[in-house]
Amino acid sequence: MKHLIIVKFKENIWNREDAASREMLADIKKIFNRTKQIEGVHTVNIYENVTPMIEMEMDPEVLSVYDASTDHQEWKAKYGKYIQTKTIFDYE
């Protein structure tokens, strides 16, 4: 199953040319790369465009494990306040 997260940050938070945004993206990559340690999470890719998109491939039954993981909780705690909107969808 693919789990996609498309993030739109609040105004003045994300500018992919900005050093602070580059640091933020590096930290987000570090957080999500740790999720590969969860058994059943196979790949994590982070694409940067106008806004970041996170793509995870995992076994469908692992989604609840990922949702409860400390890495997912860290992502939400550190970056949730900066997110204007996000779209999440899963497909096989």
C-alpha cells in the first residue's frame, strides 16, 4: 500500500530556496527515514516541489502501527503547527 502525505505549509514557512526550509526538510527526512525501522514499512520517499510530498510504501496492516509510532508523533508535534493543510490518501 502507498501512503501519501501532501503538505501545504502556512505562509512564510516553506520556501525551498531558503536555508531554514532546507534545514526543516532535512529534519523531516530524518524523522520519516526512521519509520523504515517499523516492520512492514518498505520505502519512504520525500519529494520537494512547490510543497513537500511524503510517499511511504507499507503493508496495509502496518498503518495503525505507523500512526502510533513515536516518529509519527514527533512529526505531528514539531511540524503540525506550521501546516496550513495536508492531503493524505492511501492506495494499492
